[in-house]
Amino acid sequence: DGGITQSPKYLFRKEGQNVTLSCEQNLNHDAMYWYRQDPGQGLRLIYYSQIVNDFQKGDIAEGYSVSREKKESFPLTVTSAQKNPTAFYLCASSIPRPGGLNEQFFGPGTRLTVL
Amino acid sequence: KQEVTQIPAALSVPEGENLVLNCSFTDSAIYNLQWFRQDPGKGLTSLLLIQSSQREQTSGRLNASLDKSSGRSTLYIAASQPGDSATYLCAVPAGYQKVTFGTGTKLQVIP
């Protein structure tokens, strides 16, 4: 079955540590995204990638970094510069549809907690 | 900048009731919209992708409509069931290969 996998499901980080969240897709989609979700707030875009070896900052990229070395993989690193990293992180991929919407498909998410 | 609003933020209904969820957007120059469902602690599941040329899209007990002129989409759920309890989000295009999400409506269907 095609889909998006994220690991780990739960992640605990000590202050000052960098951590990397994994996202893999076998849908053959070119575009991939990372979102952050906080209680009571909508999804906020961290980074997105339209093609291998290319990525752009979203609305809240500070303190995060990404890479896109393979079409299937788009890992997100939460660095120590991110002051409030505790949140639910969602990875998505998309395919373009007529009229401008990229139909988005989501992974199960990773919950990151800073101790 | 596209802004998306979903009202109410929370809704509680008895089982069997028909209900409507609303999604409003500020930039009406869109041609399609996507509705999602999110269960607690889970990722988003796509429910319907509706294009303005279609006006409506149906999947089982779900029906979504899109009215660009009024900047509004509605998701109609017929004969609600406790299993429908979840948060429902809408998303609209916001630039090349990006979308903007509403903050969602948390639905509780009471047995």
C-alpha cells in the first residue's frame, strides 16, 4: 500500500539537543511538506520541497532544517535554536490537481516533547 | 494573504442528526478546496477534494459544496454517528504548491 510513514511516533528531547524526524513516502510524489500543529492552532508550514535537492522555507522555519536527497525522503531536524519545539509534527506529500490545489496526503505524525 | 476560518470551533450533536460544517476564505480566486478529518493524536485523512466546476462532491454520507462568490465551503454530514467524532479541517490553495488550513471544527457526536 502506498503511503507516508513518520518515525518515531513519540520523541523526547533534552534542551540543547538536535533531533531528526523521519518522513518517507512511496507515493512517487514530487512535493513534500513539514507542518507543525499546536493545540488550538491550525497547521503551520515549516518547510516544503518541490523536487529533489530543492526546498523552501515556510512560515515558521527558524530553528528547523531539512534535506531532500531522495524523492522518497524528507527528514526534519529540530535544532537547539528552536525555542519552543514541543508540538505535533506532520509530514505531507502532494500531487497537483487542476485549478491550483495540491491534493495533500499526510503521515501519522510525530509528537515531540522537550524535557 | 489567504485566511481561512472555520466556525464553530466545536460542535456537539446527538447521534442521527444531520449537520453542516463551515469553511470561509478571504481570497475567492480559488478553484478547489480539500476537506480533512483528524482523529486525536493522528494525521489528517483526506475526505473530499472539490473543484469549483463541480460545485458539489459526495462521498457516502458526506457532501461538500464550494461557493467561490461567497468565499465559503460547507461540509454536510448526514445521519451523524459517534464514529464521526473528530476534528474537521478545510484547506485552500495559497501560492504555488502550498495550501492554507483552517483551524478546524471539533465535532462530538453523542450516542
